[in-house]
Amino acid sequence: MTERPEGIGGRPHTDGLPKTQPLRPSQVRQNANAKRMLMRLVQGDSPPTAPMSIVDRLAGSPYANPTIQVAGVDASARKTIDFALHLAEAMFRYGAGALEVETSMIAVTAALGLKNIEVDITNQSVAINYAPKDQTPITLLRVVRSWTNNYAGLAQVHQLVTDIVAGGVGRAEAVKRLNEIVRSAKPFPRWMVTVAFGVFAAVFVGVLGGGPGASALAFASNLLISLVARQLGRWRTPDFFITMACSFLVTFIALMLRWAGADIAPSIVVAGGILLLLPTGRLVSSVQDAINGFPVTAAGRFLSTLLTFGAIVAGIAVAVVTGTLMGSAVLDVTNTFPPAYPLWGQAILIAIAVAAICVTEQTQMRLLLPTAAVGLVGFFVLWGAAELGLGDRLSPAVSAVVIGLLGRVVALKLGAPQLVVAVPAALILLPGLTIFRSMYLLTTEETNILLGAGGMLNAAAIVLGVAAGIVLGDNLARPLTKGLSSNERRRVRRR
């Protein structure tokens, strides 16, 4: 009997196995959704090697989504690039950070119709590379060789960039307005700036616990060092030696008057005097540059900041040694001073001090009261944080975050960059008394070198915390200020 084959082609029968049912449409959709979700988990939204558009750098800045005014302006690209470099040079001279300069240049070139632009910024130079397809590339570089206190000019440049991005100003008018900004006089005369130096030192000495006598001495000594610094500047003396001479004078005068029998606390007077010598704006800009991805610029500004601190230390050391040789007694810098005024009196002094700082930085008149108000809020936050027990290091950082956040909101509402409001308002947070005590121990007391070094590290931690807090506050305020730049643009369009 012939055996029957087990199946087609000799394969075994599968009738006994469970049969596979066809997928229903809902199951097909579920499988497709699962595949898409898995692909999102293992893949990015865009190819990993796709280049980022340079205009994407404007995200989060006041110049996001610039209005392109015209097309086909590549024939006059050189004029646009020259204008952008002149703009960047002015911003750097007035104290802007690298990120603000970069975003302003990108916004201006994009609004004026240029594509294929690359911007490179270092500590003292700005370069633009323009490389359109199938055309000869253009690379221009501008070196910034001088700096000046002119926050009013920086605010005007910020307003000019806002108007260009809004589409209300063409290149010819923009060039004219920038030249007017560069040539225009500063809002406050020199004598007023000199008096403001003295007023700040006097009122801040009162905040630290000094009485009317110490405040009067601080006022007089700061008038003197302002005049000396101005004269040394006319003689083209390097900034290092100018700072050293000023710190020497303020320390030496305080030591000599104490030696003569005056009832003052030299450490408080010196602390109030050297606070304006500290490179606060440079330090904030360097921290901001480091956080925002400009390591070369940040390193250059950090080095400049360290040199300034070194000049202050050298001036104090020379003054102390000179005073000791003349018979001055060794100071006890470990003394603490009770508040000389109640809290409301200290608040009034803080507002006056911030307004005086604004005058020395040549801030616009309309920004004086708002900046003083931001500084006053920061002072109360500092006081509240200290009362809660956050400590001497964390309290200034928390206050700096609030100042940075409010500074961005207030500045953009008034058509100015955040730095113009935040830096003067945050100067009151710097530990001038701690810096002086640490420098004194480092330079005069060999047995307390470790104590002085520890104090300097503590002061450096506070200063860096303040600078980082201002930058953090600026970033936290960005979601809150998205509408402010658009409001600014709407005002421009109505003109």
C-alpha cells in the first residue's frame, strides 16, 4: 500500500497548529503608533549632523524673528558688514557682554537682508565672515582697544537694534543714528560723576556701620582718588597702576587719620572706598560669557578682573607698609560693627548709593529711579534671606537672582539691556569689608596668611555667586519678557 505524503512537497501537516488571524485595522494603527513612539525614543527630531541656522541664536533674545526689510542687498553687503562691526565695537566699548553683541550683530545683518553670515567674538576683537554661494567671500575684523563708562550709549544702541529688527529703520538711517550715539556727550558732566563717587562711598560706609565722621572721610577721600585717577588717565597710565594708586590713597588716608587720633574705623572707610574700584561689570560679563559659551572672551575678562584685584591688593599692601613705617598702629580688622542706622535708614542709603552708581556709570536719567528701586528690592531680599538663616554666601546670591530677573523686566520695558539695570543694583551685594580684611591679613600678618586666604576664597565665592545669580535671573526672566520685545516692535511700526 502506497503511503500518502505528509504534505505538499513532503512537509508535515499543520492542521493541528493554531491558525493566525488577520490583524484588525485598530491593531494595525496601534502597531504603527508603537513604532513611531519607539523611533522617537531612539532617534532625534533632526539629523545629528544638521547645522543650526545662525538666526536660531536669536531665540530667547529681544531680537527673535527679525523683520527682513528687503531682499537682494548682497551688492552692498560690505556697507552692511561695516555697520555691524561699528555697532559691535560701540557695544563692547560701553560694557556689553559677548552674547548680547553677537545676537545684535546677527539680528542687524539678518534684518538688513544678509545671509551666509558667521560671527566670531574674542576678548578684544569681532570678526564677520560673509560667504555667499558662488561669490567671493568677505572677512572683516574690528579690534576694540578702549573702554568707557557709558550705559546711556549702550541703552541707545540697544534701542537702535530693536528699531532695525522691527523693520522701522533702514541701513542709511541706522548708520546716521549710530554715529550720533558715538559722538553724543554723556548724560552727566565730570564734576557730577566725581561727586557721585564720593556720595556712594559716604552712604555705603553708613550702611556698613560707620558714623557721620567715617562717611565724611570716605566722601573726601573718594573725591581725591577720583581726581587722581582722572589725571593719571590723561597721562595714559595703565589701568593697573591707576587702580593701585587709588587703593593706596584711600587706605593711607584712613590709616593716617586714625594715627592722628580721629575716631573712625579705617577698615570701614577703606571698604567703602574700594567697592567702586572692584570690576563688577567686567566680572558679571565674564561669568555671563562663560555660561553662554564664549570661553575665550570669558578667560580674557577673568584675567583682567584678577589683575584689578591684584592692583587693589598691591595698593593696600603699600599703604599699610608705609603707614607702619610712619608709626601707624596695626589694625584689628576682626572687629565687627553694629548698624549705625535703623533698617529704614539703611534702605534710604541703599537707594541713594544705587543712584550714585548709576551716575558714575553714565546711565540715562530715566533709568535712575527704576534702577534704585530694583536695588532696594534686592536689599530687602538680602535682609530677608539673612533673617531666614541662609548665610553670608547664599543670601547675596539669592538677592542677585531677584535683581537679575527684575533688571531684565525693567530694562526691556524701558528699552535698555539687562546689564544697565542689574549691575548698578547688585553692586551693594559685594563684600567690600570682607575683601579688605582678607587683603590686609594677606599683606601684613604673616601668621594669619591662611586666614586671609580663606577670607579671599569666601569673598570670591560671594562675588561669583552674585555674578552667576544675575545671569540666572536674566535667564529665568526670558519667558516673562517674550512680549516686551514684540511690544517694542509694535510701537516702532506705529511711527
